Amino acid sequence: MSEPIRLLAGKRIVLGVTGSIAVYKAADLASKLTQTGARVDVVMTESAQRFVTPLTFQAVTGRPVYTDLWQGGSAGLPTHIAHVGLGEGADVLFIAPCSANTLAKLAQGLADDLLSVTALAARCPLILAPAMDGSMYEHPATQANVQTLLQRGAAVIEPVWGRFASGLEGRGRLPEVPALIGHLRHLLGMRWGALAGRRIVVTAGGTREAIDPVRYVGNHSSGKQGYAIAQAALDAGAQVTLISSAHLLAPVGVRFIQVESAADVLEAVLASIPQADALIMAAAVADFRPQQAADRKIKKSDDEGLTLTLGRTADVLLRVAEVRAASGWPRVVVGFAAESHDLLANAQAKLSTKRLDLLVANDVSAPDAGFAVDTNRVVLLRPAQAPEALPLLSKQAVAERIVDEVARLIRAADDA
């Protein structure tokens, strides 16, 4: 998580930390959020300090840690209004872990420490990540407090099932840090994003065309670029459907559809594009498949090879173009061209024949751009415009650039 995240860069996050063995995750969360470019101000309750010292959080954020209601404020604030400065200046108040006691305080409007007073003074979004023993979380009083806070507009990240320090198991563990940041991005994207309320369909990964129950014809696509696009669309506030054969961790907030073959991709895409604002076809869909897949594993012979007869798979983008011509959906279609030679000529031909609004082309023979790596060097092609070559970028940065262009195309469609 060393690369800044545009959605969080420069944002001021007040991270509330309460008494829980999960405080060790909060220290990592503070560190990772700081690495994204956010300014993290940590407020610790007295109980939280029993587990981890304030110095730990100060070391990972590079900022003062607040522990006392009467502690001096930042930016020259008088001591008696430190809580006002923390709450009023924050873009989000994120309490993780949030104990049963703090949930009860917030639900009842109690204000007897710096964190609870800050929560009452804050006008920013409130995100809570409860963590406690499973029986405590399932208790009717705790559940009533959660419902009260939800009704008031707080967002609650549900705890996960697992083993507790007590040795018992249940639902009450704080999610891992990547999941916490994923939830934060999803919630803030919906609030601030340029694509809030829009529906985006993204495909990712290479397909697998069965030879027999064991073997398949495939390609080297890892799905990383498509997953980065799905995350960038979530950061922009979109409702995202991700269709993929890749076995990567799906971004928090997507509607995920697992596929294997080109036929699966076609079926999932056609089912997902009605009323969709955009389709971004980042998947490397196979052009050919074995005409006959064996029902049983093909056994090798010492004196014989294996001959496969390949047939064409359905052309997903051409089928999408037909549906779009008849229904108007999706409103924007983005394709990808992974080429090993004649990049621009092949890409221009695909842009035209598939009737695309935008085509993203890249040379997969380059060692630092293409399959499996974390960087990419792409060319953006649009109808009746000169190609735009982007420099070598992280796949996250490429994804943000593509999503920006999709947002522009959707706005243009709105105005048409």
C-alpha cells in the first residue's frame, strides 16, 4: 500500500481507537492510511492505551496523538475546544476498533472522553468498525445500539467470524486492514465520487477454454489491470459489477461474477449491461477454443501426440455492439487491445470494427508493461482523434485515467 490513493490523498481522517486486543490492527491501519497520502489524527481512549501506547501511533503517522479531553489542540486551538477542532476539520471520523462501550456511548449521546465528545461535535461522515467478543456483539443491547447509529446515518463495517483472545469463536473480529481500507474507500467514493449512482460493468482476467476436465487453453492475463479499474470506479462512487476469471481478492463493494470461459463472459456481460452506464472490457477473452472438450482426462501415449482442433469463440464486443444498437445500453463501451506487434494499426482496426468509444492498447511484449506486472504503458484511442500515449504508470494510475475518461464520456452522453 505504498502508492498514494487519489481518493484519500490530502484527506484528514480522525482515527478513533478504543479498548480492544484488535488495537494492533489499528496501528497498521494508521500506518497504511498515512501511506495513502491521508493526514491521520489519532484519538485514543484510556482503555486503548492499555494495549498500545500513543507513541506507536505518533511514530507511524508523524502527527500528535490525542488522548485527553483537556489536551492542547492543533493549529493553535485552545485546550478547551480541541474536540471541536478535531471534529470540525475532519473529512471522516473512523473508529476502529470500536468497543461495545463506545458503541453504547455514541448511541446514547454520552460525552465523557475526548473521542465521544469529538463524535458529537463532528459534522463529517462517521464510520464504525466494531470489535469485541462474539456474544457481546450479538447481545440485544449492542445490536440495538448499532441499529440506532445506522438510523442516524453512521456506516458500520460488520465484524467477521473468527477466534477471539478468549479462545472462543464467533462474529466479532475486526476485519483485516486491507478490508477496512476497502470499506473506507467504498463509503467515501459513494459520497464524493464523480460517478456516484452510475452503473459500471468491468471484465478482468483471461478465460480458460476446456480441453478436458484437467487442462485448458488460456493466456497470461493476471486480471490486475481490470481489478484496478474496478477499484478506481468504486473510488469514483460507481456501482460496480466485476466479471472475472482471475483468482484475486475482489475490491470491497463490487458485485462479483466468477466466470471461466469466453461463453461465460458473454453470458454474464449480456445479463449485466441493461441500464449500465459503461462497460469496460479489460478481460483477455480467448479468441479460440477446442471444438470438442473431452469428458474424461486425455491420457498420454508414448508414441502419439495430441492434435486439437480449435474453433472461434463468440466475439463479446461485437455482440455488445448489436445490443447497444438495439437498446442504447450500455451508453459507453471501452475495449482493450493487447498486441505483440503493429500496436496502433491493430488497435485502430479494433476501435472501428467493435464500434468503441475508447480503446486502451498496450504492447504485451514489453517487460515492464502488460501481463502479471504492476505497471502498464498504454495508448488511448478515440474515434476521429489522434492516439494519446501515456507514460509508464502503475496499473492503479492507468485505471484512474481510464475511469476519468469514462466519466467524461458519460457526461457527454448526458448532454447529447
